[in-house]
Amino acid sequence: MLAWGTCCRYPKFLPFLPLSLPLAPLATISGVQGVIVYALSSALPLFAFAWLGPIIRRKCPQGFVLTEWTRQRYGDAAALYLSFMTLVTLFLYMVSELSAVGQVVNMLAGIDGLPVLIVECIITTIYTSLGGFKISFFTDNIQGTMVMALVIIATISIGVETKIDTSLIEESGLLKGNLLGWQLVYILPVALLTNSFFLSHFWLRTFASKTDRDLWTGISLAVVAILIIFVLVGCTGLVAVWAGLVPGDDPENPVDGGVAFFALLQQLPNWVVGIVIVMAVTLSTAAFDSFQTAMVTSASNDLFRNRLNIWWIRAGVVVIMVPVVVIAIRAPSILQIYLISDLVSAATIPVLCLGLSERFYFWRGFEVIVGGLGGLFTVFLFGLVYYQDAQKGAELLLLQQGLFTGDWGCFGAFVAAPVGGVLWGFGALGLRLGIQYFSAKRKGVRFDALDKPLVAEGGQEQLVGGNRHVDSGVLRDEVVADDSSDAPGIAKTKGRFF
């Protein structure tokens, strides 16, 4: 329990319901191979926060989220662009969280999940408004305990109550390799790693660690915990298929693989099922409050620069919960919701992170925005060429077929997004340099767009190059003071967009 508390104390990387539920449908389709790939792809990318967190913290010591470094490096426009993408991602995560718990309640209790969703939204709004992130940190520990309890209950359920039809094991083909399983080796690391960058509550917990060593320790323990738990949860999808619970005996009303874990628990006595429902809703609440608080923080810090009263921000988040609930009860697939946000992040994050390297000192916000949007447009172009149909190309942006298309459409989309984003970024770089070159010639001034930048460190400006090179600090072509706010978490300088 000490180790569990440690990994939950730092970044909260265990929003159990939304992240683990996609494991079940993957397991029922791609088998053991999909389970292992998903577990590794969910756990290992967390080390990126241990690696990049200290770097970004040194470059932007005043900030505590990725967006603040983006503003300091690329300027206001790029920061607002990233903030918008972050809020969209949090919105989708909130939808998937409520959709997941609604399905679980409906399956285990046989009742409409809408009242539960409404009550959950009200409760999380009340206690996060009173306690903020402190109460969210507290629920992290509760969530860790609940996850361990659910894993134990699931183990008992499988060992005692579940009857496996051994004839279905070979027939299912889940022990064999398959096309989707090999595609996931690329898709999932790209999707889960880049999407994690959009989640501000990850960065808040990363920067909240006292030392870099604490950060590495907490994340290392979290990686081990996630690997174990996700493999166990994923295996429930396999067992559910072999026990005949998924898709079930009714072809007109098949059991969704996304709730295979709880389909196994449904076999337990009613009083145990009641406890499981309470635990599932508690888990969902613990994850949902992090998304809700992260949305408040992102909107307040990134959009309004802490100038708008926090209660107005909270009121806005309450209003947003209305469409969140409406979409959650109508959402056809939890996995599709995640894939949409993953595709957006796959197009945006690679072109954004180029600015972390001092070799790309010439990279600016213009390239980041054009590259991110261009990456999504490249997905459409790929779909247009691959399917020879503009409508299917547009549908590929929404991944309406999910992962289980049996072709290379989804795989190609996740290749086109980051590669296209970087190519569009370099195209934007060429356009910007061309405009600046001809503008300099027209004005009769020196073309300086590729000059070595200044490094701002401790309020001092130093030229990069020779013996005066400084590895820390933030690269900017021009250091612009921003004295508009003295609030914590606000950088005092900002980069140039163009």
C-alpha cells in the first residue's frame, strides 16, 4: 500500500474506468497481443513526463502546465491553440468517463444511468469547488485502493464463478497474432503518448513533485502498477469471450466488449454486485474530478491569465457539463471518443515538441499551428486517396469505424497525422522565412530570421554560441516582457508567433 500511495501521490496516471475499459474490446478482438501492447503503451510513455518535466520546469520555472511553456516559447496564439486542444481533450475524457460509468450501472443494476451521471456531476462540482486540487489529490489515494479491491474481486469472480468453455479458446483465435495486434504496436504508443501531453492534470502533478528524484520514483511505481493492473483487466476480456459472456447468447442485443470486465462481475451474488457498483461510481468520481479541476485550471490560467474570478470559470464548467452528459448517454463507443482525441494530439504534439530542442531555435508558433492543423488535413487527404471517397476521408477524421476496420485506414491515419504535421510545419517555416526575407529586402534591412536567439535565464539575456552557450532557459528570437500579471504560474516573458 505504501508503494501504491506513492505512485498515486505524484502524477495521477490511473483514471481507471476510462483508460482500462478500452482494454476489454481490444482483448476481444486482438487477443493477448492487443492486451500486452496496450498495457505497455499505457505505462511506458509515462516516463516521458519524468524526462520532459524537469526540462520544461527549468525552461519555464514560473509555469506549472505545458501551455505556459508554450506561451513563453511560441507566444500567445500558439498557447491559445494548445489551450483549446487541451480543453477539447478534457471534454472528450469527461464524456468517456460518464459514458463508461453509465454503461456499468446499466449492466450491473439494470437501471438508467442518467440519474447517476447527474448526481456524480453535482457531487464533484461541490467538493472540487470547495477543495480544489487538494481534494483531488486525496481522491487519488481512494481511487488506488478501489482499483486494488476491484482487481481482487474480479480475481475471485473468475476463479470461483466463471465457467470457461475450453472449446472456445482455440475457436476464438485470441491466442494468435493478428493484423490489428501488429498495427497497435505503432498506433497505441503514438496515440497514448501524445494524448497524455494534453492532460493538464498530468503536468500539474508532474510539477508538484518536490524533486526530480521523487518524480522518477513516483512514475516508476505507477508504471509497474499500471502494467500489472491493465494486463489483469485486459485478460477479463479474453475470459469473457471464452466463457460465452461476450457477445452473449442474444445476437440482437450483444454485450459490448467494453464492459466485459463488469460482465464477469455480474455473476457474483447481488450484495457483492451492489458493492461493485458503489466502487465503480466512486472510481469514476475520483477520475472525473481530476478532469473537471484540470478544465477549471486550464481555462483560468491559459485562457484568462487568472484575471477572471475563479467562480465564473467554475460556472462555465458547470454549463459545459450539460452537453457532456447529453453526449455521454448517446455515445456509441467509448473507444471512438478516445481515438478522436488521440488523432488530434498525434497531429499537434510532435510539431510542438520540436521547440524543446535548441537546434530548432528558429521554430515559432506559426509553424506549430499550421503543422497541427495540417496534420489533421493530411489525415483527410490520406483517407481520400486510400478509400477513393471524400466522405470516407472525412469520416476517417472521426474514426467512425474505430480500430476494427480490418484494413489499414486507422493505421494510416495515425501515420499521416504526425508525419503530415511535421511536413506542414516545415512548409510553414519555408513560407514564413520567404515572407520575412522579401520583407527585409524590400525595407533594406538585414535578414535576421535565422540568427541565433537569446537565452533568457534569471532575467538575463545571453547570446547562444561559443563558450557562452547556456543549456537551460527558454529560446526566443526576441524576449518580450509580460508584466500584466504577477499571479503564480504565469511566465514573465513570451515568445514570438511569427
